[in-house]
Amino acid sequence: MVRTDHDQPLPRNTTTPGAGPDASRMPGVGKRVLRPGGLELTRWMLDALAVGPDDRVVELAAGLGATAPLTLARTPAAYVAVDREPAAVARLGALVAPGPTEIRAVRADAARTGLPDASATVVYGEAMLSMQPLPAKRRIVREARRLLDGSSGRYAIHELCLRPDDIPPALAERITADLHEALHMGARPLTATGWSGLLAEGGFTVTALRTGPMALLEPRRFIAEEGPARALGVAGRALRDPSARRRVMHLRAVFHRHRDHLGAIGLLAVPTPSAQ
């Protein structure tokens, strides 16, 4: 059964920009699948969540639905994709499950989904908290906590990560500024301790954590995530368009410059029993 809530109004005065396709692509580069730790860390996240037939799953800022098929292959009872963009909602609502999963796509902000309290057993999001300022990060985490059934709920994120934990603040600010300049959108990653603290503040206890390298524009990663045809198309466009080529090279240079201090992280958390 598939339901698509195309016309759900977005909440007023929201400050969660890009929670949708724009948060899942790199402007001017053509990359549309944004997994900081690649497919390997996405699979780790889903394995850690242990999605099963009794689960009701909510994916926040589902974007183009790159991870949805991996989730649906685990045949949860229900899957709800939340995104701001009408085109993304239409695409997500057209997904077909290999089993009896009820699929629903909702047009809403990740910080205010409009879904009922405790209506999910699993909530996750990828590469979207990194793009938000700290107040918006907090709102999204609180929304995830509200959605989860406290007795069996699990929350997971897959994000950019600054390293090490004691990275000098000035260097962290420099990395953030360089990412903003290269991506033409805000990117505000945290350290592993920072991400764990954010989840704890939102009412969660982190139970598993994994870090890895961030290689978003490495050729092997690009082909694996975008597919050979799209990867060739992006390469061809870069060869034909000097401005596109400059953007790609600029972004690669930023990633290479900060390779020792910029990685990927996945965290699994459960609601803290005493959290309200």
C-alpha cells in the first residue's frame, strides 16, 4: 500500500534549509547521492538499526531515495519518507516494496514532520544534520525523539565528522568556512564527541559509533554511488564546462586539504529512559 501526502503544508517559520534534495547533492558538481562514509557506512547504519518486519521506519530528508531500497529490502511493516520537495515526495511515494511494507511519503520539514508521537520504532537521516546550524540540529534530534516509541525506538545518523575530538577551534572554523565556500551551502560538521553530545542533549543514549574516511569525490566512490552512466555524464560535463570543472577541482582541493581532519561518522542511539 502506498500513500503520498503531496499537499501537506510546510510549517511556518521553519529554519531547516535544504532538508531534501538540495541537502543530498553538491551544487555545481552533479553529485546527488551524499553519503559521507559511502555505502559501507550506510549499510553499517541499517545493520545497527536491525530493521525488521515489526518496525515502523521514518527516514528524515529522504531526498532522492537512495537508501530507501536498502531499507525496504528488510521488509519493515511501514516506511515513511519525509522531505520538503514535492518532486522528491512524488518519487518516494512511487517506491515499490519487495514485501508487504506500507509506504508513505510526506512533504514536511525534518524538524516538524507532523507525524504522530511515538509512531515509529526506527528513525534515521543521512548527511542532513551536517548542513544545519546548531539550533536546527537540536530541533531535528528532538523531533526524532518525539517520533520514537520509547520502549523499542532506535535512531541513527550518518554525517560528516571533524577529527580529532580536540581539533583546535580555529581549524574547525576554517574547515567550515572552506566547505561553505566550495559547496555554496552551509556545512557544519561536529566532532564525534560533539555528535554524541547533541544526541544526548536531545534525549538519546549512544549505543554504537563508527567512523571512516570521507571520500565523496574519489572516482571509485563516485561511480559506486552515482552509477557508471551518471558518473560519465558528470565527467563529460566537467570537460565541456570550464566553470563546472573549476568547481569540482575546488571542492576536491578542499577535501584533500582537510583530509586529516574531515571524516564520516555513523551513530546508533536509543531513547534515554528518563528523557521527557
